[in-house]
Amino acid sequence: MFSLYWTGSMTWNVPLLVSLVLVGIVYLIFFINFTGGKLPLMQAFLFYLGLVLIYIPTGSPLSTFSHLSFTVHMIYMSILFFIVPPLILGGIPKIFQEQVKAMFLLKGKLRFIISPITSLIIFACMFLLYHLPFMFQIFLQQPSLHSGYVLLMFLLSFNVWSPLVTSDRSDKKKRYAFLSGLILMPACILFVLNGFMGKLSYPFLVDFAALCMPTEAGSFTLFPSWYNTQIDQIVAGVIMMVIHKFGIMITFMIGNQIK
């Protein structure tokens, strides 16, 4: 069964793998023809690296580990939403980016609906809600809703990152980068503050960790004994901010490389 996110077993997500391979083939055929056989190797590398980073945390057996702790979970989520989109967007030839942008600008009233700022606000709200305990319980009972929710956030993330990849104005990119960090900050702060106060618990993560990595004799644990759920949430919030900043940094690097 096709799923963008965790499938709950130590198996390979074959439908997702086939889908990504097909995307890679279509990219190769279409964009080589579109650019007259002059597709830069750097852009092709970025695009295919993005596809690989989609599959590792979502379709490979390693996806099981994404729920062993809040920290590991946040690393996987941050890669999916903060690293993959700029890589994929950076792999699209500039001439095609301009044509897509022009097509969107013709939509008139739809410009507000699809604007990066609007997508950023919606994404930040969805990301914050996603990590509230009651939402974990809902997703545990409704796997299809979980997959659809994550897929929608994933699609929004491309529009969120598009100004940092496609814009040629450095000052505009810096202002947008600051704004994106500011809007995403509440989610990070929530994790850190509740880690210090110990107010939130995540039974879904705890139960899944106990199932996959028991601590009885003869088995092992991923974290040291002093690494409790409070520290886990604090570290997760900090890691989210760090990976977001890293995503912005590599996006600026990508923009300089594909000019």
C-alpha cells in the first residue's frame, strides 16, 4: 500500500520505491529534452539526492526508527520538510521554474491561495498540531488520515521553500528566511518548554519504542538511562531549529550554484 510516511514494519515500501524511480525516469527524459540535452549535472544530482532522502525516512526499513524517540522522529520530519524540498526544487532547470511561476501569476485571485507566505502559515499550523498528543491518538486510529496529513504538509513545504530557491534577490530571500524561522518558532518553543515543564507526554512514541526496542535482559536500548522524555523533547525542539537553519543555508548555496 502506497504511503508517504511510516508504514509500521521493518519492510521496504515497494510502491513508493517504484513511484520515485518513475519520477526519476520522467525527470531524466523530460528535462533532458526540455533543456536540449544540457541539463547541468549539479541539478540532476540535487534532484536525485532529494528522491533518495524521501525514500530513506519514509520507505526503507529505517523508517521504523522514526518513532523510537521524539528526537529521532524530529530528525526524520525535518529532513522530509526542510531538506528534501530545496534539493528537489534546486534540481529543476531554471527556465522551467520561470515558466511555472509565470503560469501561477496568471491565476489572479488564486495568487493569495498558493502564495508561499500562505503555505508557510498553513504548514506551521499543521506542523504544530501534528505534534500534539491528541493528534497522535487520532493518527494511530486512522492511518489513512495520517498519510494524507503528512502528504499535504509535504506538498505545502515545496511552496514554502520556493522563494528561497527561485528568487534572484538576496535581500528578499534573507527577509523570507527570517520570516519562515519566526513562523515555525512556536512549534520548536512548544517542544522545548514542555520538555522543561514536563507537561506533555507522547504515549504513541513511548508505546512504539517499547514495542520495537524492549529493555529486558538480552536486548538493548537506543538511549542511555538518563535520557528521559523531557530531555528528548528539548533536544527534538533544538534539532528542529538547527536542521531548519541548515536547510536555509544549503538553499542559499544551491541558489548560488544554479545561477
